Amino acid sequence: MLFRPSVFSNQAALRVTLATAGICLLAGTQPAFALHMPKVPELSASALTPAIQSDKQVWDAIVPLPDGRFIFEAPVWVGNTPPQLSVRAQDGTFSPYPSESWNALNGDASQRIVSAAGMFLREDGALWVLDSGVPDHKASAIAPAKLIQIDTKENKVVRTVLIDSAALHKESILSGVAVHDDTAYVADSGVAGILVIDLKNGTTRRFLDRHPSLMATRPIVTPSGPVKTAEGHLLAIDASMIAVSPDGKWIVVQPPGGYLSRVETSIFTDPDVTAAAFEESVTQWFKTPSLGGMTIAPDGTLYWSDITTGSILSYTVGRVPRRLITDPRLQWPATPGLDNAGHLYVPAAQLDHTAAFTHAAPTVSWPVTVYKLTLPAAPLAP
């Protein structure tokens, strides 16, 4: 996430709206607003139970492993001290992951996590970790951005893939990664864009640079109101959340203050595609609220953490929106993790209470809690 002050004028909003509408018309598509998000949640408060807590770190992402362990991301940019990645064993003990040296605060940047910015677990047990190289989002990068592959069965780093600096802008802050086969998709929250990285040969290409659908166009709203900078401007963060469909045919991407967009991945490998076709390839997929994170299930269902109302939402492949639960305990719910037994684990990250957002002493209410939500049955087909 980039802390970029912004004033959302009516004129600017109109330009973005017209641009998006033009893209939809040229592409022969329409925004998917046929079904609105229900206002009443399906589940009661009893469906949400505290699972794991920390009195030292703010977790903004969680990955459940098939063997019952959990991996947590505690990014340094919100004020956390190392480790940035930790694992909780089945007996409840925590340790740096994959090792203490990879979580060192100083030393060779190529052999440590400088600034954790996203995780993605593949079915083969490979955990891909995005390192933005930007530990202070108000300053420049101090190390090259990279992807780190961790073998979660052997608990060791297998390799690192440097992200080509030629695909980045000076203000780039990478945030969010999704992997399918040998391709990684990374969102740039500093300067809107999508990086497509070939994990076999390490090449990086940048697409949809400064595309209106990937840019912050709305305020980020919490129950307390819009999030602002220390100067009183509305906070603007470009695309920071990204997911890829299980079959790899499309990605979805969203800024925290923006709407969900979908892109067919075939366009990234089409040698005959034109610049105009790229601009027209983005489809507005749902008019989402301000989100704190999202994940995708093996059946393609998207799960969203709604920071505006403290809710967990879902959106099926058939474009059926569901409000699963709304609960005041979900203070800035962040990137959820899905296990293989129908449970969603959601960190109540309270990011707006960390030093990075308060611009003063943090006001986090400890402990930070990860909640467990047992997912309801899938809806009947309409």
C-alpha cells in the first residue's frame, strides 16, 4: 500500500466514470450490478469464534497449511518488529518462518525478507512470498523487489526471483501476489499496474499501467469514516489485492478504495494484442465496498474482507453475492485464509490503529485476533 494523499474531486471522479463506461462499451460488456450485496448477514455472531491471538504483532494475512500449521504475515511497514513471517505449530508455539535469518532486520537483502507484501500457497506446498523491498511506504525502496519460494514441507527457501526494476516506477510499491503454474501476477499499489512474472526464466512484464480501474478512485471508508493522511487528505492506495482463478484463465484485482475488476489472462500472452485492446480488456466485476483483503476458493468463489462494515462477503463464479457475517469484532479485517475443511480464518488487523495510519502513537487494542468462520453451504443455483 502506498500512502499517497489525494483529493477526489467531482471532476476527477467523472473522468474515471466516463473512462470506465467507455471501456465497457468498447469491449461489449456491462458492469455486473444485476445482483446487489444483501444487507442482512446469513450467519449470527456465534459463527465467528476467536482462533489465534497475538499481543505483539499485527497480522494482515494468514495461510493455513494442510498439516494444521498456520503462517502469518506481520509486515514491517505498519510498525511490526521481526519476524515478518511466522509459523504456528500444531502445539500452538510460534517461530520465525522459514528461519530466523530470513526474518533478520539487517543484513544481505537478497537473503532476508525486507518488506513482506503478500503470500500465495500453491497446491504442491510451495509458498510464494512477495517482498516489495519498501519497509517504509512513505520512502523509497531500500532493496530490489523479489519473490521468495518456500517449500512448506521442508521449511526452507528453494529460490528467489528478482523482479525486473525496469517494470517498476520510482514510486512503485508491490502489494499482493497470485500464482498459477509458472506465472505470478503482482499488483502495484504505488503506481497502478499489473506485473506478470515468468517464474521459469524470471522475466517481468508490466501491463495496464495507470489504468483507471486499478487506481484509487474512492475514499477508503471504515466504520469511523474515511481514512485520511496526517495532512487531512483522503488516503489513496492503488491496486493492492489480486487473485487468480483456479484454472488460471482470469485474474481479479482491486484497490482498497475502488471496485473489483476482472481481466482475462490470455491477453497477457497474445502477441497480436494492441494497446487499445489492453485498455478494453478490463471488466468491472462488482461494485465492492472498501476491502482489506480477499482470497479465492478452489471452486472460484471469492471471499472478501469488508472494512467498511466489518463483514465477510463472498462472490460466486455465477456472480451471486453473499453477506456471510457482519460483526464489530472484525476491525479492519485483512487477507483471509481458507483451509481444506470449510473454514475461513480472518485477521482483525486494526490497520487504521497502527502507527502507519495514526501518524502518532498506535492505538491497537491488544490482542490482535484471528477469527475462525465456518462457511455456510453454497447457495442454490438461481
